[in-house]
Amino acid sequence: MRDCFVHPTCVVEEGVRIGAGSRIWCFCHLQRGSAVGKWCSLGQNVNLGDRVKIGNFVKIQNNVSVYEGVELEDGVFCGPSCVFTNDLTPRSEYPKGRASYRKTLVRRGATIGANATVLCGNTVGRWAMVAAGAVVTHSLPDHALAAGNPARQVGWVCRCGKKLGPNLACAACGRRYRRNGPGLCETAEALAPDNSLEAVQEKP
């Protein structure tokens, strides 16, 4: 962990791994066995549960708890005070332990908006975007734009974050998409350069 920054107010438990270039800001708590990838940013008061896995280039804003059973793939953005859960029927007086946890997966490049809630047992697809304050009660396909309570798909979004038009082409960056099962995939026609943080970091 010599190539990363960890604020002195943080609590980092045994067996935690933090990748090069990552920054862990004040009052964070990284619990036993959790792993943070390269070039991540964890804002103030972020909590990672036991054995939580965070990919590379992930940004978690202030006051977010990522509980055991939740996994964030590369490039995920978590807005301030968004919420994850890991048990659909919790009881204080009748604890069930890890066997009751349901896996939640946030796929590469997805965004969870500020104050949004993702109920456990669901998958948020690649490059999907969950609007601020939305409550995700079912899985979302790749590139879906979802809003409301319960969250419903209201459109499609590009990798760059702009909403796609009816022709599934991005007016901002030029990428083009086609339907692929329940979601979208990028077509070979897209001519836009890859200006993502990951691509920039890997350039010589």
C-alpha cells in the first residue's frame, strides 16, 4: 500500500488491499479482507464491509457504505449517500448471518446517483445510469437509464453519460449502439476516441 494515499483518520483492518494510485480520504473504514483496485477515490466517511471487492478507477463519494455481498467493477461511480443493502428481510433480534446475504453486482462503468438505493440481489448493467434518489428493485440492462421509485427504465445512455436519441447514436461523442439482448452494445461504426480515465492512465 505504499503507492496509495490513506488519510490518518481512516481505519484499515487486517488483510485489506489497496491498489496503486488510490486515495482514501478522512474517516473511512475498510473492514477485514476488503480490496480496493488501482486509481480509486473513496470520499469522506466511506465504509467497506468484510471481503468487499472494488475494481479499478472506481469513485465513491461521501457517506456511502458498501456492505459485504456487494461488488463494484471497474469504473463505477457512486454518488453521495447512495445506499446498498445485502439482506431483503433483516431482523435485529433474529440475525441470520452471511448465508442470508444476496449478491449485488454493479458492472463496469455504471453510475449510481446521489441518495439512490440499490436493493440486494440485483445487477446494474455496464454503463447503466441510476438517477439521484431512485430505488432499484430489479436488475438493469447495459446502458439503461433508470429513475423513480421503484426505478423504471426511461431511456438509454452512452458510455460518456449522455442520453441517447431514438437512433441510439450519441450526439456528444459519436458512439453508436445496437440492441443486444435486453441491453445495448457499441457498434463498430463508432469513431469516437477513448478518453476514459483508464485509457488516459495507460497512455505512455
